[in-house]
Amino acid sequence: MKYVVLIAASLLLPAGAQSSWILPGAGGKLAATQDYPNALGSLRLQVQGGPVDMASNPFFAPLGANGRACVTCHQPINAMSVSALSARQRWQQYGDSDALFAAYDGSNCPDLPQDKAESHSLLLSKGLIRIARSWPPRDLQGHVITPDFRIEVVRDPTGCNTSKIYGLNSPNPQISVFRRPRMVANFKYVVATGFNDDPKDGLPLPTDPLSGKLASRNLMADARVLTLKEQMRDAAVTHLQRTKPLTAEQESQIEDLEMRLFTAQQSGPGGDEQSGGASGGTDALANGLAGRLGDQTRPVWSEYAAWAKAADNPALTPVQRAFRLSVARGAKIFRDRTFLITDSAGINYPIGFGNPVRNSCVFCHNMSQMGMDVAPGQVDLGTTTLPFADPQPDLPLFKITCLGQPHPFYGKVIYTHDPGYALTTGRCVDVGKITLQSLRGLAARAPYFSNGMAKDLRAVVDYYNRRYNIGYTEQEKQDLVNLLSVL
């Protein structure tokens, strides 16, 4: 399939203006501050340092063979990711001629008929991109890692893991997993470090060989690269299918832009300011502390504490008052409602918190203004692995057999839709571990979790409620959903 750069006449806008969906090579300006509507209000993208000429920045240029640019899968309207809804809208308008659906990873497998919607079902239904991992894995120096587990394909609805060209038993063995594109924004917090080691596995943090600085290892779901430059090199070869390396200037331009992008939900359905109105929006993110620890003098989501007094504000409508009171309750539940966290590698093992350990949501989502984890590293919350993950019959299912010590919680045999960090380390203990994400801009980028398992924010809350037997009331669930909707 030959991909074309689509530029409709209606998208040729005056300087300074832009459409909601940014096409590769379309030109124009990315405004310094721009709001994008979504079902729960509007999202704001802020570019620190002023507007960007998209015609001259390689982030927006079709750099590879398939017509894609970085922006194809990292759209401002979707909090610098891409939503399943946006994917469906693109398919309805343009079908497989849109570069978003490039065969290599925008379809369930490159050897499927690309003009059929069912060949792109995971992108259309869950916003998932195919990630092909070479097997066995290699370390940062390129040396082959001998894994301490055996992996077998139990079920393969996509056909890619059993493909003679792309599968596990092909001449160049690969394991195909399907993941949500991660946000390309708020990186000031994502790449900074405040630890010399990874407390989740007890190992020292790796060092970037180019800069000599510690690497946060929080960029990718499976931590397969250390730095933004390595990430863009990996993406250029795979997602863009570029046949030659990016130039040093292109890498510097892309990295500079990515470090200046900040995004958060700005307003609610009625137009009233939410994240921004609570002094926790893009201004706060752009001007916050650059250290990996963030501003720990402000407990996470404490910016919403003032909304507990919404009932005293005569300027608000009754609906606005009720909503803000709910968000304030949700923030307090998020911080203070404790429960028993069990059988979660990276939390209960190998670090010394014990199994179970009692804590709240902020145990893992503790960075002020971001909702990330202050501590680097990967955690298994069960979202990809049985018996905790909800049934996902449209995803591949793998059988992992530990060859040495059994997994501390799953035992010797594990069934998983995505081995996660184990595809990078080759260690059985890392099966199911995934890098925690920021909680910003959630309203603009459904569905949720790395495999799109949760279709909406209520499904996220319901999953944790089941997984850890928390016992939230219906009101508490709604309060948490309202909180997540304004971040």
C-alpha cells in the first residue's frame, strides 16, 4: 500500500490557525497555547517558548517510507497520544490511505489485507499500535540475553505471532504485542531523575553513554530505550519506516520541542475552568520544578483542595458546585483511602514493603502535578496478565514457563497478553511489568492501560477496585472518575 500525505482544502488554514488533526507536512503554526474540545470539556496544549513553525520542525514532517510523521501518533487533540475515537474517525474519512494505518504497526499484522477494517481492529477499537520485539532480547550493548523463561503462543487472533514472516518462529523471530502510544508531553518530569537506583527491582539506574547522566527509564512501556534520542531513533526505523538515520539537527529539533510541550485538561463540559482553574494546569506544569521529584511540598492533587469550599461560591451554578465538591472528595480518596496492595511485582517484591502492604493510590501515583511515580521503574498491576487482567480475546495470549525460579506471585507458568518489561530483560520476574504513566490529559486519550483494556475512566476505577478488593462505594467511584476527568 502506498501512503499519501493527505491535505484537504479545508485544512489549508491561515498562518497561526490549525485544524484539530495535524497531518504530516501540512505546515502552519502550532500555537503557543491551544485548546482542543473533547467529550469532557477541553484539553490545553502549551508550548513553552512560543509557537512552532510546523513546516520547519521535523516532528511534523513525513520522514519515512510510509508517509508518517511523529505527530501522526502523537496528536495535540489526544494529549500528544492518539485515541481510539480519533483512529475510527480517520478510518471513516480516509481508510487505509491515511498513514496512521501504515501496515507495519497500524494494522494487526503487515501481511493482512490492508484495505479491510478488520485488519486494523486493534487500532480502531482500542487505539493499539503493534510493537514488534526481537526474540531473544539484546542488552544496551547489543549482546544477546539468554532468557530465563520459555515463551509460547497460546492464541493469536492477529496472526502476527504465528506469521511465517513476522512470527516467533520466523527467520527473524519477533514477538508482537499491542500497546497504546504514550504521551509526548510533560517530559520535563518524565526524563528527570531523583534516585541513583531503581527501587522497584533493587538495581542501579543505567547511565546514558552519550551524556553520562542517569536515565529515568520511564519513557517506554517496557524501558527498551533510555533517552529521548534513542526513542526517536527507534521510532524512525520502526513506526516511520525510515531507511536512514535522523540527522543530528533533526534529533535536536525534535527533542527540543518535546521538552517544551505541556498538556492537561483545561475545562469541563460547561466550559468552566477545571485543571487550569485549580492552578494545576499547563502553566503549573511548565513552570514547576524540573527535578524528578517534582514539588513534594504539595501533596498530589492538593490543588483541588480549595474546591471543597465550592458550596460557598455564589458564582458557580448548582451543577458546578456539586461537580467541584465531588472532585475535591476524589482527590482526598486518591490520597487517603488505603487498601491492601498484594501480589504486585515492583511493589511487593523484591523491595521490602512486604506482601501485602497497605497504602493508597498515591503509593504509585505520588508525583505532584503529574500523578506519576516519583520512584523510577516498572510495576506489574496485573493489567496484562491472567488471572487479574480482564478477558481480552482480541489480543494475543502467551504462555510463559519460568526455567529457573518461579515467579514470586504467578508461579512457574504464566499466561499473559504482554510480557512487558520481561521482553527487555529476559527475566521471568519481570513478566507483566509496565512503566507507569502520567495521569494528565486522560479525558482526551481513551482507552486506558497499556493494552486499552479500560474503555473509559469508570472502567479504570472498577479494575483497581476489583484487583485490590478496595470496596469503593458508588459515590466514591464517581468522585474518583470526576477527579481523573479534570487532570
